[in-house]
Amino acid sequence: MFDDLVDATTGTRGAGALSSWARVENAACAQRVATMAAMLDEAHAVSGSADRDQWCLDNLDAVAAHIGAAQNITPGTASHQLLIAVALHERFPKVAAVFAEGLITYALVKTVVQRGALVIDPDALRALDALLAEAFGDWEPRSVDKTEKAVDSFVAQVDPHAVRRSEAKARGRSVEVHIEEDGSGLATVLATLFAHDAKAFEGRLKNLAATVCSGDPRTADQLRADAIGALGTDRMACLCGNDDCPAAQNPPATGVVVYVIASEDTLADPTATPESEPPAPRPESPAPRPEAPEEADAEESTAPALDKADASPKCEDSAPQGESPPTRPTPSSAAAERAAIDGDEPPLFDKPLRDLTLTEALTPAPGYFAKLRPGAMMGGQFLPGAIACRATIGATITPIVHPGQAPPENRYRPSKRLADFVRCRDMTCRFPGCRVPASQTDIDHTIPWPHGPTAASNLKCVCRRHHLLKTFWGGENGWRDRQLEDGTVIWTAPDGREFVTTPGSRLLFPELCRPTAAVTATGRPTPHTAGLTMPRRSSTRAQDHAQRIQRERELNQSDDPLEGSIGQLGIT
């Protein structure tokens, strides 16, 4: 089927080719999803698999780890894809057949699996599968909301109590934190909570923002955003720079630790005077934001705004003879970089837009080399140098020492100095695709202790999930790993494929990846599981799933009103 689609599409051109290749893409995705379901079937066919379903890291977790490594995706994403694959092929085989023909997308398949999850009667499920498969033969594109409602209408035909009610949103209260991957050093927080709690949260932010003095350079929105980081304290750190500021005292520690890695030159001398000041604006030009104090840690704004009064300028065709285009105000020193993220946006040009020639208006900004070296959070998220400096306010700074060719430590647990180095070198769990921050991982001996030494070349960060995977799903026919002197780890999967992971610090802090002393095994290591027992679940994953489905069906049949209202709060 798939090969026929590829053959029929090869050689086509134009819009017809786009449509045909989109169908091929859907069919290829269906093959990938079917492979995932088959991998779990194979795991369940192995002797002893029923007992392993009771393990803390069960058959599904082990297969998801293999899927995650093969696609270089996180464990959570891999588990979600596997659950969708299993539900599709076990509950909706006719829909799966339509998917295999490339007639529907993976997004639609997910909607079917999720919206039809509460159907438990076998006859009703078969009827739903048949109705959907027939409808998908000439399915028209719809928005997400319309697609969900359409699928719900089919669910209602076979089992009214299986329709996921809109009121169930109250039971889906959640908080999501997404660290931006664009190098901005920012994050987006999305929270769905009761409306009265959201109102109280808003008031708390306003109160915290009011604890700084009037000289603080930040805008009201910036103060509210920074107040989120100060939750759990009674005040915010003021950035006015005045020695006699009544609000300058640092807030008390909150008990939450965030690890940031930065070079010494980035953190050095935060009060250095800028080498030069931006050119003074003409009287008729928009006033630039007040220059922040030199102590303020900041980064240049990347989205300057035009003055509204100059929205329709009259431009000449060319610049007068001998006149050079105006320069945009840019940070000229590390101190200016630190100051640039607070306050209002600076002007785009150093004179009114109406006075610019066409050449001047179209000349791109010259740009500049950042004076501050970037930093990173434990977990690998990039931070511009100015924001890395901001993170040091009230922080404890610990130097990281490269062990060089130092001999191994004569004990099982590494010293704090060695452990700090390993965590800063690795930055995340070293299993392929895993992003768990190194601060939340175990430090694992690649060659098990005592046959392998406690040395940087034999230590790596592994989250608890993948530590259990290596221990109980490892061995000659399972997961195996070896480590090089520069921190590179080579993982071998049960099927013999190799996956190479390099330390997370390699790009920003390559000095941490200089080779350390080579290590060798002394004697033949004992099996990882010797004397150990895998933690067990009180109930299997299937039992937990069935209980959740039954509970939601009972709530759908209940006429009891939900408690409270729901509000949504988005923070960037």
C-alpha cells in the first residue's frame, strides 16, 4: 500500500504533488505508529512480561524508552505516542486502516483516540469504529474545535455517557511551564485554575511589584513578570542602584533552587561603566527610555517600536552627499547590555523618522558583538549573558573545577566538587532524547562500582527512570553503555543499535568537556540487578486506566454541578 502511494506520487508536480505527498506523509506516519504498537506486542510476548507489568518501570516504559531514543524525543512524548498507537490499533482497527491509506492525519487520529476513550462496551466501540472509518472516506478539513465536536457527535450516537463533557475542563486544572528554545532566555507559563484563585494570584503580583522603590527602571509589566519569580517571599529585589534605597534589601530564600551555569567573565564587574553613551536625541525626537543604572542586569531589547506620530513619514530618494546613515542605539559595553532589558523600548533611530532619507530608513542596523558570554540553566536552556547575570542577584556562586587528570576518588559517592562538575558538564540526563535537568538526576557509574572507579570519565547524570532502565532492563540482551574521557556516552539498545550522546555543555562551555583521566574496569562487573529488586506498582497501568475511565463515566452520568469557575492565566 505505502509503496504504491510513493510510486503514484513520484514525478507529479504542482498542487497535485503537494496533495499526493501529504497523503504519503500520512501513510508513513501510520507505518510509524503501527511499528510502535507492534514493539509493545513483542514485549508482552516475552516470557515473564506479565510480572513486569507490575514493575515501576513496566513494559510500556521500556518500549517508550526505545521509541524515544530512536526518534530523539523525550520520554513523555514517546509514552504519549505509544499510548495513542496502542489505543488506535486495539480499539479502532478500521480507523487505523484508513490512516494507513493516508486519508487522515495523525492529529485526527489523536482526536479520535482521546474523544472516544470513554467508550467501553465492545459492541458500541465496534460501531463507533465503523461510523468513523466510513465518515473519514471523504472527510473535509476542520478546525480543532469543530473536529472534536464532530467526533463527539459520533460518540453520542453509540454511547451518550461516553461524550467528554465541556465541564470536565474543571477537572483538567493544570500549570504548564515552557522554556523558550529561541535563545531569548524567557519562558511562557500557562495556568488553568479556579477564577477566584486567579484573581488572588493577580493581586499577589501587584502587591509584590509595589515593594520596589520609584527609581526601579522596570515597567509595570516587567515588574509583574519578575514578581512571579519572587512568589513565596515578602518583597522583590529593587534594581534602582541607590545605596540608601529602602527596598534594596534582597528577599529571603524561598527554598527553591535554580541552577544557572555561567562563565566568570560574564559575572565579573556588573557595575562597570559603559564605554560610551548612546547619542543624545534631538528635541523633536521620541525620548528614549531612561538609562538603567549600571548595576541593572539586562539585555538589549530586540523589538524596537516606531513612534506613532511618525507612522507615515515623507522620505527622500537618497541620502545627501557625504551624510552617513544614522546608527541605532546599541549596547556598547557589558554594563549597557545588562541595562537594556529594563524600562521602555529605545527609539529605532537616533532622529525623528520624518527627517530620515529613504537610504537611511532602509539601512539595516549595524549589529554588535555581545560583550557578555551566554549562560545556561541546568537542563540546557540557553540564557543570554545579561539574563544570566540577572539570575545571580541574591544567588550563591560556586566555582566549577575541571578535575583534569586527577586520580579517582576512593569512595562510592563522589565528592561535592566532583558531583558539581559532572552535573555542570552533562546538564541533563544522558539517555538519548531525555531532558531532565542534571540537578534532578542520579550520578551513575558507567562501569558499576567497585569495578569502575569514582572518576569523571566513569560518572554521568541519569534520571531515575533511565537509571532503572539501565539496571533492570540492561545486560547482554538489554541496554548497555560506555563512556569516553570527554564525557561522550554511547548507548547500545536491545536491538544492537547505538545512540551517541554528548555532554550538554559542549557548545556553550567546551572547556568542561576537556578529557579527564582514562578509567578501566577492575575485574568482571557483577550484573546490575545483583541484590536489587525493581520497585513495584500497587496496581498495573491497565487497572489504573480502567479506573480513571470508569470514574469519568460516572461523573458524566451525575447531575451534580461542578464546584467553582475556571479561569485561564497566560504569562510570557
